[in-house]
Amino acid sequence: MSERRRVLLVTHPTRTEAHALAREVAERLLAAGIDVATAPGTTSGALAGLDGVAAADPVAPARGAELVVILGGDGTILYAAEMSRGSAVPLLGVNFGHVGFLAEAEREDLDSTVHRIADRAYTVEERLALETRVLTEGAVCFESWALNEVTVEKASRERMIELTVEIDGRPLSTWGCDGLVMATPTGSTAYAFSAGGPVVWPDVEALLLCPISAHALFARPVVVGPSSRLAVEVVAHTDGHGVLWCDGRRATELPPGARIEVQRSAEPVLLARLTDAPFTDRLVAKFDLSIHGWRGAARHR
């Protein structure tokens, strides 16, 4: 007898619509012979009384799951990526947010999404992630990871932070700035995009470095190879303290003299894909880009 399939269901904690539809999704998955686990603090109330629904292990919520299905926006998907880190379970997001660049489907596609999950009609792709550590006085005081970006930001609104940037062990420049974004191609459409960085196709292996409001003649975004090692130092003997953020979720304070090291993580994030639609189409749809006047051939699926 084959082992039953299992899906971890994660919803935005406050979106009423997502909670209401979570029960419908769970019922359909259960009818297809797929057990449903609920993530801590998300869907448990909406799914009360359904046979086959169980609370996930709070220590390793994605353990034993085939997929992590997320009903929410990019923030909820990043939350799900955090809770499932280390499980090698792919994420499948259904957008209930605004832009939802990480989501694979929209809420209007919920029926077909559930059918595809039941039929295993999806593929899995790897997304480059970052790992980072912070050193103060030569000792590691913080370690984490990010799917989108690692940012160094000034802690005080009224003053800049002074940062020295290093690439592959060599100094690049020192900037008085509001901060710095070190991003993956996946994160190129997130904070790095707002900071003026380039949009990088997700199948490109590269790291991005984008200064935020830097007071310097050379303050352009930089794209480096995937094996490059980035480092940022908060210039010592200044009053500028900083804050490091990983995906806007995990943070630590940065005193003067702190050193932040960032490199490619050995563990990618897995995303489930339902179609082979090109990234260009996603850009056009998510940013509502005008393609008026285009006379190319229609795409057949």
C-alpha cells in the first residue's frame, strides 16, 4: 500500500478571503486522497472539523509534505519559505496579495491549481538563495539566509550610514548612503527593483548589489557572478549604526565596525511551476506593462 500524499497549507494570517477558500482547497485535496497539514497560526481555525486535516509539526512543519501550498502574497510565501527551510519541499503560491511575483497562480485559478496538484501536473525549479553572516570584533554574531535579498539599512532616519563594499576580497567603494541591497535574481523585482537595480531573469545565476540613495559619483547597481563573495563593513569610528534584514523578516543590529558577508547558499529554494510561460509574460502581467503595437506571433500552449 502506497503512502498517502500530504500537503502543507499556509494562508495569510489576516486575509479573511484566503481563510474562507482554504477550507474549500482542503476539502478538494482530501477528496483527491491528499492529506492536509496546517501551518502553525494560519489555517487551523478555518479547517476545524475536517477529517484528514492535522496540525503540522511546529519544529519542522513541512516534514513529510509533497508541497507547501500558500494562499497569500509574497510576504506569506517568504514566511512559508522560512518555515520550510531545510525540508527540500517545493512552494506553490496562489496570489491573494498585490503584485505576487513569487506566486505561481492567481486566486481565479484556484480550481485548476488544485486539479494540477492532485494530478501531479507541476514541475519544480530551483531558485538561487543567499546565506549571510555578521561579524563584530572578528566573531560571528548572526547567521541567516534569504530568497530575495539581504539589506543593510541605516538605523537612524536623520543620518546616513557609511559603508565600505568588498567583492571577492577586494574593496570596491565607500558610500555614505541610506543602505545597500544584495539580492538574488528572484529578488531583482523586489527591494532591489525599488532601489534602481536591473530586472534579472530567474534562470540567470548572479548576485546583485544596489546602493540606496548613495552620495557618490559611482553608485551604480553591480551584477556579479554566482560564486562571488560580497562583504560590507559599517565604517568604524562613526556614529552610524545599521540594521541587517533578510527578506524583510529576520533582522539584527549593526554597530560601527560590523562586517556583513554574503554569498550564494548551498541550499536553493524550490518553487513549483504549473506552466512553462516565459518570465517576460510574468513581467508584463505583474507590472501591467504596455505592449501596444507588438506584432509578433501569438504563443500557442
